[in-house]
Amino acid sequence: MIVITGPTGQLGTAFGRLLGDREVRILSEDELDFQNLDAIPPALAAIGPSIVINCAAYTAVDAAEEDEETARIVNATAVGVLAKASADLGARFVTFSTDYVFDGTKAGGYVESDATHPMSAYGRTKLEGEQLAVANHPEALIVRTSWLLSGTHPNFASTMIKLIGKGPVKVVDDQRGRPTLADDLARVTLDAIDRKASGVVHLANEGVTTWFGLAREIAAIAGLDPERVTPCTTAEFPRPAPRPADSVLDSERIEALGIGPMPPYQPGLESAVERLLDSPWV
């Protein structure tokens, strides 16, 4: 039995679609309330899973600056509780982290052994979640990923389609990373689970761009004028939470694990944008 937490998000939805032919129990936020941590171990024990995939996360990066306590409960404390409950049941445990655990100052991509240095409340709480997962379940799999997109939920792509359709848009061009499609991430993560991978693994689609470059690609796919998108600097577009300037995720582990590399992001982006065009979010 595979248990999926956080099933209504981009990644949880992707896993739900992917695992349709397996024995899966999807636990909604009502069934597994991260504000009631004491209820988590008995809830899992009643199911008896062999694998627990935690897709729940507090992802409001800017809001976390003002509400770090809530972000910590979801991204860290609850992860530790889930990890321990999984270990006590002899179940595999998988959780997801972020490129925001790095400060973006390294020349070149980040690999799993690089030192972490989160700059935001979101990044700090996700790193704490990594640490609690390993502390409570030494065989836990922690997947760091970046710039998550899908055709099933509102995200950067849907926002860009909507804004570019209305007129000119400025997008930051001094933050670099790897866009990652939820469907690709779920598929490769499942491969990693089947191969019994553990520890921290970086999984992000091949291909590096900036938010500006990504916005122009989205415009072109959506049949909009890419020239409506113009570049700006992070300083020109300040946000409450600092972002790493260069958070490209590379991996020193996936070849040995036999699970990579991830495919280029462009085909998945095209599919996601086409689906979003028929959604209520654009």
C-alpha cells in the first residue's frame, strides 16, 4: 500500500494519476491534519503502508516570511513525525525539498553534497524538514527539485499566460534554474523509490533558463507575442522573501542510482501550457 499526503497539489495530483494501477491510499488534508501531529502515527498505523510519499508542503514563499511558524509545522515538524511513523511501521518514506535551501552564490550547479545556506523562511523550514526526515528515518528519500510546473494547477505558467494576454510584462532575468514538470518528477521519483534510493537526490528537468526566458517560451507556446515579455532585475521587482540568483540543481548521484537524467523540460512545458489554455486560470 502506498500512501500519498498532500494529494491536491501539483505533485500529489501527478502521483495520483501515475499510480492508478497500484494499491494507493490518498490522504486528504482533512484525513491527515498537519495541525494535529499526534493523530498522524495512528492514522498511518491504521492503514499499514509500505511506502509513504509526502507531497504536502507550505509553498507560499513570501507569506512564510510573516508566518514562519506555520511553514515550519508543515515543512519540518510534520515531516519528522511522518518519517518516524513510517520508520516504526517499516515503511519507506519519501519527501520533497527545494533549491531554496541554497543561497545561489555558487559558480555552477549545485549537487547533493554542496553546503546548504537558505536565505528565506521557506528555505529554512524545508531544510529543517530534510534534517528531521533523516533523523527519524535513516533510509528516507529526500528529493530536492525546482521551479515546479504542471497543466493541472495555477502556477507560474498560468500566471504568465494570463498577464501576457493582457499586455506587456516585466520578468526577472537574473535568477537561473531548472523548470521541472510535476509529471516528469513523479515518474522519476517513483523509479528512484523502486530502486530503493535513499538520502538526498536532486531531480529537476534538463535545461537551464531564467524566469524571463521561461516566460517567453510560455508565451510562444500559448500563441502570444513573446516580445510582450521584457527583462528586469530582481532589484527592480523586490519580493518579501529573497530568492537565490542561481539555483541550478545538478546531481552527483543519479547516474549511480540508475534513475537519470531527467528529460528536457520543453516537451513537458508545451504539454502543460496547452492544458492550461483550457483551464479556468488563464
